[in-house]
Amino acid sequence: MLDSIGIESVEVRLPEQLENIDGLIIPGGESTTIVQLIDIYGMRQPLLEKARKGLAVWGTCAGMIVIAKHLKDKRPDPLGLMDIEVSRNAFGRQIDSFETDLDINGIDGPPMHAVFIRAPLVTKIGNEVEILAEVGQGKPVAVKQNRILATSFHPELTEDPRMHAMFANIAHSIQ
């Protein structure tokens, strides 16, 4: 998806690979496993330091869980990059996965199609967190705090690059 908007991407698995990037996307998957790998490969402290210095970070689905400050359940040990509380699998099991169209603050044009797969939900937000999109009444599914972005859904599973373009703009903005 990033290639389609002219953004070069690289895989980041080791701390030294954080050095020459403008932004980091922590993808969906299994949040406990992602956090275990972050810790096994010694990524936690270097990533936290880079984020403190202004690295743009985007967590999608499980990535939202990883970057949260608090979780409704106590696993995994999140990075605490965004002042949100998140409930894992808040919309139900795999069978309860769904798709919907969202109006996202900061993205022009028609509503964006969003795919939710065992998606998390933001249950509390800090004062500096901006809600970009909600489903239903008061259920935040896209949030932003400074240079940190989080989405409950999987924008990469659609053909719409606008969410990726938003993150690229955050990553390339002057700090």
C-alpha cells in the first residue's frame, strides 16, 4: 500500500533498523506475540526512545493494543506510546468480524471502507488524544495523539490508500 503512494518501506526487526526511518507501522496479528518479539529482539527501549524523539508510529488492530498505555486485560505489556485504554477482541470472535464505511476526520472524500477482524476498541482516551473515527455511538476506532496513530481496523486490506497517506503526512511533517 505504501508503494502505491510513493513511499518506500522496509521491514524493521532489529533496533539498528530504527535508525533511518521516519515512521513505523506496527501491524495487526497477535498482540502478545508482537510484544514478545519486541522484547526478545531488544526493540522496546530503542523504540520508546525513538518515539520520544518524534518517530511517527501507527498501530493497526493488534498494533493498537501494542502502543496503548493501558489494556482492559493485563496482557501483553504494552509500550504505552498513546494515552488510551484498549479492550482486546472488543467486537467479538473471528466469526464476528465485519466491514463498514467510516467518516474519518482529516481524510477528504467519501467514507473509507474499514475491515475489522477480532478488532480492539478504545475504551478510554487521554486529554491529548483526538478521535478520528467511531463506529456506533461513542466507540472510537481511529485515534491520534501527536505523531502516534492507532486504528482498530485494517486499512491495508482495502484498495484505499488514504489512511496510509495520512500516516505518511504525519511521518514527514516537521516535528
